[in-house]
Amino acid sequence: MAEAKDKKKRNEFLYFAFRNNKLKVGISIVLFFLVLAAVGALFTKHDPEAFVGPLSDPPSSEFWFGTTVFGQDVFAQFVAGVRATFIVGALGGGLATLIGMLVGFVAGYRGGMVDESLNVLTNIVLVIPTFALLLIISAYFEVRGLILESVFIGLTSWPWAARAIRSQTLSLRSREFVDLARMSGMKPLRIIFTEIAPNMMSYLVMAFILQFGGAILIAATLDFIGLGPTTGFSLGIMMQYAVLWGALPLGTWWWFVPPGAAIAAIVGALYFMNVGLDELFNPKLRET
Amino acid sequence: MRRYFGRKLLIYLVTFFLAVTIDWLIPRLTPGDPIQNMLARAALNANAAETMYTYYTHAFRLDLPIWQQYLNFWNALFHGDLGISTYLFPTPVADVIKDAVPYDIFLLLPAILLSWWAGNKFGAFAARTKRLDNTALPIAYLLTATPYMWLGILLAWLFGIILGWFPIAGAYSYTMGTELSWTFVGSVLHHWFLPFASLFIIFFGGWAIGMRNMIIYELEADYSHYLEALGAPRKLIRKYAFRNAILPQITGLALQLGVIVAGALVTEVVFSYPGIGYLILAAIQNQDYFLVQGCFLFIIMGVLLANFLIDIAYVIVDPRTRKGMVGE
């Protein structure tokens, strides 16, 4: 009986999920780029860094996105860049969400002095221009990898998630079912993970999506200024090289248009997904 | 109100203290010796390198005990001494920054204020207006997802290269010196327009979305339904909703400052606009650590100051903070 009811509820959820155009469009675009990142390397005939073709060649059947001023295959760089983008988003956004959850749950559940001091910490990281912080940290590392960049981004961008999760936890903490769990002698950590977290799952998912998109944008900005990974390719690095080596005056638009367009499409699709999810979880916002 | 400001000030002071400490600590923690790196670039013979090394170590006081170095750092900071730029040797970092700052203010202040005003107006107008909401909202989301430098590059390419309407590098024509004449002012505005526009467009999208969402939230609130039930005109209800929705937007402005600064930095890089962003790029490419550190401190101070000004604005706009009814 309970199972049937559960199934019906899930069906209803899926029903609204499939009716929601924003969610559908958002997920399709993200999936498209994800597949491209995963299998795109099979279609690229050249190494992204190798000098393989004619210089500044427009898109052709041999070089789908043309070549750079040095004769590198732009499509090969693009695929590598999209992959790097997803890695930074997942790692950086994931770490930020994780720290945000930790701080938010503990602050919201414990309250009192713990909450006060965590709040001060959150506000400090929130008020500090994190990009400037990333800049000075990265500038001093001579060898930087994609993972290191993601970790730095995660460590500096969690306060948003922490604040949202804290206020949610605060309101859930005083509910009756949490009181009941507490009275039955459950450990605080278990209460948080079995009673509180499942009730704000939608919140956590949305926080992760936003952090995912945010991490991608921060990474692109860092890469563009020359503080990205010192090896490998990313969409930000492509744009940096394009501007540095005169793609603008040369008019080789195929060099700088695809990387930015991909970032805008991926992050835009993520934001769009978020709006769709918001409507899904919050019937008040649904369009009639 | 005293509690409100006391709390805020405490956070700002602690933040500033931490930022300065990080600024001092990072070069000492990370691998590599800045002076060694600097000299390696100069490629001197071994003898000269030795002399130069001791000279610089002494000049930058790296031979003192660590706690003394820290105190000296603070002391120098309070005297406005941020060290000497190695890239523009021997200009002090503070002077280099001082020359760049007017361009940042000239670029950022109009872009932030105008986009905030226009974005809020537009967002409030678009909310619950079916057709606009369906067309404008996706565009606004796409705008906030657009990397700053990419929009800058596209604008530079379209209006600078293809159409040739605007110059794409510098703050004024290279053939001119700084002078006070109409042609010079014209040239400055001509060079200013594209970087300004690219920042304005992206900021605008963000504010419009924020306002639209807040208005929808406010229109669902009890007071809106009550006014509706009383038969109040739609325009009046929206006016009240707007007033309530503007408060989170002010807080949002404070929270977005970090992102805004990052956007301004890369936009300046795209357009070779001689502000702090362009300076940072040059400093990084020339491994001028003192200049990077100085720019970092300057950005921190600027953002903290802006935060404080926004706090004051918030108190002026929201009567509840004045009466001590809201803690935060």
C-alpha cells in the first residue's frame, strides 16, 4: 500500500518534471555538452597542442572549428576545454556545497556560540572579494593543476550555500519530528542526516547546481587572466590565447567564439535547470 | 542601530586584519623565493646576482625575524607603503595603483549604479507580465551566465573591428596627451563606452532576474493579497511590492561586489583599459609580486569600504534597522 502510494507520488513528480520546459531544455543542453566532453575526443583527429594545420584556417571539414594562428586544431582544444570545465564545476562546486552543508548544518542545528562563530566566519568569507584572494594565491603557485584550481575555488565559494542551508536547518530544527528523534535519543549527526537533510534535498540539489555554474565562471575568469592550470587546456585559456595572439585584429572569430559560447550555454542551462527545479519543488511558482 | 553597525564594523575589521595577514603570509608560505625569481629573470652573472640578492633581501627586510617582519608590514601599510614595484622599478606600488584607480572608478561606478537602477526597474516591470517574462527571462539568465571577458571580446570584435565604431584598446587616443580639451574628453568617452557597455549588460541581467523573483515573492505575500481583496489598483500593489523587494537587492549589491570586481578586472584586460585589472595582468606576466600584493590589498579595502557605504544606504532606506528591529 505504502509502496503504491510512493510510486504514485514519484509518477506525479516525473509528470511535472517532463511537463516543465525549462527543466527539459536545461538538462538537454547540459547533457549534450557532457556527452561531447566524454566522447568528443574520439572525433578529434589531432592533439590540442600539436601544430597540425594551416595557420588561421577557417572552419572546414578537416578542422571543424578552424585552426589557431599557430595552426592548432580549435575543435580539439574545445573538447579538452569542455572536459576541464565540467571537472572544475563538479569538483569546485561539489566541494563548496559540501563545506556549505557542513557549516550550515552545524551552525543551524547547534545554534548558540557555535552558530555565532560560524556566522562570523561565513560573513568574512562572504565579504572578502574571493576572486582577489584566488588571484594572489594562484600567483604564488608556479605549477598549478586543474584539481588545485578546483579546490581553491571550492574553498572560497561555499558561504552562499552555508547561509541558505543554515536558515533552512534552523527552521527544520524546531519541527516536531526532529524533537521526537531527539527525545528518542538519536545522535545529532544522525538526526541531521536522516531527519533534516532529506527534508531539504531539493535545496541541496539546487545549491549544488548553482555552485557548479559559479565555479565554472570563476575558473574561466582565472584562466583568462593567466592564472589557470599551467598544463592542459580550458575554455578560459583558449580565450586568453585568442586575445593575446591577436585573434581580434586578425578576425579569426572561430578561435574565440566557441569557448565563450560553450560556457554561456552550459552555465545558462544550469541556471535554467534550477528555475525549472524550483517550480517543480515549489508548486506556488508553477505556471498555470 | 548601534548594534547593527557594531556587528558590521567588527566583521570588516576582522576581514581586513585577515586579508593583510594573508597578503603577508602567502609569499612566505608558497614555494619559491620572490627575490630569487626576480633575479633569475634578469640573468645576471653570479657575482652581481649575489650582490643584488643581499641588497634586495635587505631592502625588503627579509633578513629580520619573522614576527618583526609582520609588524613592519603593518607599520609600512599604515604609512601607505606597499613596497616597490619590480616591474616598474623604482616606482612605489602605491603610486602605480594611484594612477590606475581613477580609471576603475570611472568605469565601475556608472556601470554598477546604472545597471542596478535599470535592472531593478526592468525586473519589476517584467514580473508577472506573461509575454515579457517568457522572452526576457531566458535572455537575462543567459546574460548572467555569460563570462565577462567573452561579452567584452564579442563587443570589441563586432563594434571595434567589423563596424569600426569604437576603439578597442586604451583609455584615450595614443596620439594625445592628458589635456583638458573637448577632443580629449570625447576621446576618453569614446574609449570608455565599450568596456562600460559590456559590464552594464551583464550586471543588468543579474539585477533584472533578482528583482523579478523578489516581486513575484512579494506579490504572494499576505499584504499584497489583502490590498488586492480591498480592491486596490494593480499599480499601487506593485509599488508596495517594489519597495519591499528593493531591500534584498541592496544586500545583493553588497554580496555581488566581489563578482563585480572580478568582472571589471577581466573586462579591463580585454580592452587594455589601464585600471587595476590591466595592472594585475602586467604584474602577473612580469612576476611582480609586490604589485600583485598591493592590488590585492587595494581591492580588499575598496570592497570593504563599498560594503560599509551600502550598509549606510540600507539604514537610510529601511526604517526598521534604524529602530533596531532587525538584528542583522
